[in-house]
Amino acid sequence: MRYVHTNLIARDWKSLAAFYETVFGCRPIGPERDLSGPALDSATGLTGARLRGTHMTLPGTRDQTLEIFQYDRVARSEAKTPNREGFGHLAFAVDDVDAVAETIIAAGGGRTGRTVTLPVPGAGAVTFAYLADPEGNLLELQAWSQSGPDAPAAETSDIRAYNRDAWNRAAARRDRWSTPVSEARVAAARNGDWSVVLTPSIPVPRNWFPPVMAGTKILGLASSGGQQAPLFAAAGAQVTVLDNSPGQLAVDRHVAEREQLVLTLVEGDMRDLSALPDESFDLVFHPVSNVFVPDVRPVWRESFRVLKPGGALLSGFMNPIFHALDYPRMMDGDFTLVHPLPYRDLDHPKLVAEMVAAGEALEFGHTWEDQLGGQIDAGFVIAGFYMDSMDTPVDAITPTTVATRALKLAQS
């Protein structure tokens, strides 16, 4: 399960969309909607309904959108105030609250209150203001002066701690990579019927795994979340999972207790496997996750160290071209290469502010030389390769994720 969009019902969807594009840089994405007919009537409980509108990108998010729709007949609602029950407001992290407030007012919005600065014990100080868009929907603008749960300041100096907290939040909301595997899939795995992914959708070929899983020692490296490790254990493997996020590890623990499976769970950094002995695993399973660390070569070196001779590293990672693109522009169909590689979110303060305000993990884009070359330099031989799509516009041109099978050859 994952959060996908926030909906606003507009009196004039085109004007409201233009406001969000002008003020916040939201951009229309996908086809405009113009829907009507019996199916829409049945879904909405309305008669003769017709809706038109669009989805728009939200700054600092990867795939959540703002959905602005207009019905031909709109039910009027009561006045919107900050303390009204239910849906409250949309919040945006900005550099200058008053400057953006002036832009909102110039674009047809209005103020609800004054700009104030409040100290938040243990978090810093936040400057914020409530405003409204041209149709009265409430907006919050905020700027933090120190580190805190919503603050883009010194909290990113320890990237491992920051991303650990971000993934703990993802685990708490049970997003796509934090949703426990079903009882039915675990039952099937006990009978030898199982599949897992390193990338968004393509199952890993079964011939990448040992022919007999029973007794196979597997390290799930930065791969917790209650999905792959329980299936390996149900298939008979001896499974250890090392992950940076206690919240993600807790999802694995939940499934293990539910299914009476044995998993060894270790909190740690994927770049430092010093808690694990040399040559102790037959297989390292490492889905797309090195995007969350600034240096990937230690991941390959440590994986090589803990593998037995003849063992295999199965890894997923981002196609480097993804981080060379500007994400909002790419989602709008502009595939201009903008960012030099290697890439760091941390080099873009405005983006960091948006990502931190949204509670999302910060990313790093690595080069082919560090992804493939790094595996080879660590001692691996690349023996398998495929690419997978992530359902973004650029994926229609080239897949944006990669999977490799790398072997630690047996000593002669």
C-alpha cells in the first residue's frame, strides 16, 4: 500500500491548476481527465456526473500528485478554517515565507493569519503562515531555522540517521516496500512456489538462486520490510537480514512471528558488515537501496568479504541516467540531462528542504563505474544482468532500474 495523491475539487480547475503551477512549481502530468457515464455515476453515487481536471507533480515528492478536478455541478462547502474537522491544509517548505506569501496573494490567493516564528523545544524554530489559494483551500508555508522533524538544516549531516528515520516513517505507514507478505505467499513458498524482486516488478530468475534453498545461508542486505526474507526462510533458507531501519526490521519480525519462521535481524549500515564473519553466506540479496548511501563501493567490498567462495551477490540499483535528469522536468516529459554524476540530493538545498518537509529519504546517484566497476574491482565476476522499469516517463525510453548477478568464484 502507498499514498498516491491528494484531491482538490475546484470551481475552475484550469485556473486553480495555473495557480499551483505559478506559485509552487507543480506541473501537469499525464492526460487531462474528462470523465462521465454510468461507471462514474456508480462510483460517486451522483447522477449525470461529469468531471474534468488533471494531476500535478508535488515539489519534493517522487510519485505523489495533486489531483485537481472540477465537476459540472459542485456542492458548496462551509468556510475553511485551520481548526475545521477533517482535511486541514497543504503544507510547503519554502526559503522565505513572506516572499512566497506575496506571490500567493498576487496570484489571487489570500492570507488567513500573520507570519509568526515559534520555538519548538528539541526541534528548533519554525516560521510559518496560513494562507488560502484562490478557491479558499488552506495552505501552510513553513521555514525552519534549526534541525527538527520538519527542518532542512543540520539533521542531514548524519545521512544514515536521517534516512533511518525516513524509512521508519515509511514502515509505520506500510508503504509499498514495507507491506508484509501475505500468509498465502508464505504457504506457497513452503511448497517451493515463490518469487522475489530486486527491482520494481520483474521477478528475479530462479536460476540466479541455488537449485536447493534448504540450508542455503542468505544475507538480506538492506532488504527488510517483510517481503523477501520471510519467503526465503519459508523455502528453507537460513536467513539473516541487515538493515538501517528498525521500523523495517520490525515488519520482518512481525511476519516471522506470524508465520513461525526463524530470521536473524541485525540493525546496521550496508557499508559496514563488521558484525558478520568472513565467508559466512552463500548468497547476498541486495534490492535497490544503495541509492540511500553516498558511497557504494564499500557495499560491494563488504558483500564480497562475507560471501563464501562460489557464492553470489544479487543486487538491484538505479540506472545512473535517472539522477542525471531533473525529476520534476522529467515527469513533465523533459529529458534534458541536468545533473553531473555522481549525484547528491544534499547539493540542492531547496530540494532538501522539500524532501525533509515531506519526510522522504534523501538519495544519491552513482555512476556505472561505481556500480558495475565497483563490483568487478571488489573481485566479482558479473554473470547476469537485466533492466526493469519504474513507470516514469523516461522509462518509455530506457528502464531506470538494473539488476545484476555477481559471482565470487571458487578458489582454484
